[in-house]
Amino acid sequence: QVQLVEAGGGLVQAGGSLRLSCVKSGGTFSNYPIAWFRQAPGKEREFVAGIIRNDGGTYTANSVKGRFTISRDNAKNTVYLQMNSLKPEDTAVYSCAGGPQITTNPIDYIYWGQGTQVTVSS
């Protein structure tokens, strides 16, 4: 049984940084597509970034490009989202989602974590 568990959310001031992690258990991990989505109150779920492999297999939304970096450590079955230069508009619940491919549409994903809250104060 596949499970995704996020960690690393919290409260940070604007301009600060956070690193989220998503640990996958069950099934294979290497090259398994995993993405990060976020959902702010009253808004639709938004694609943030996705990864298949570290070398050229990453995808990042324009809204966070240059500030957020997605990576994976296959030895730890973990995908990370490094978030720098955070803005109040980045405040949302961040969730990781798994397989079978990286798309920006959340309905295409099979597995979801429970989400972690990120709050950026101004």
C-alpha cells in the first residue's frame, strides 16, 4: 500500500525559507513521478512542482520558478520542496501527490498525502 507523508510546514516571515519533505512508502520510488500542489482558502488546488528524476526531469510552475526547487533522494524515498523568498501569497496547504505522470491537473494523480500548512506572514 502506497502512502505519502509530508512534513516541514510552519509559520515563516516573508522573505524566509522552508523545506518540505514527502516520504513515500510502498511500491518503487526511483523515477516514480511525484508532485507538489498547494491550496489556499477559497482557491483551487494549484500545481507547484513535479519531479521524475533530478537531472532534467523536473517541472516548476511559473508562479514559483526561481524561488522553489524540487528534488529527490532515492535512498531516502523522499522528495523535497525547497522554498526560498517566501511571500504571503504562498500561504496554503501543501500536499504531495504520486503518479503515474507529472501533469498540472490534480485529478491525474493516484496517491495524496495529508498536507502540511505553510503560512507566510508579512
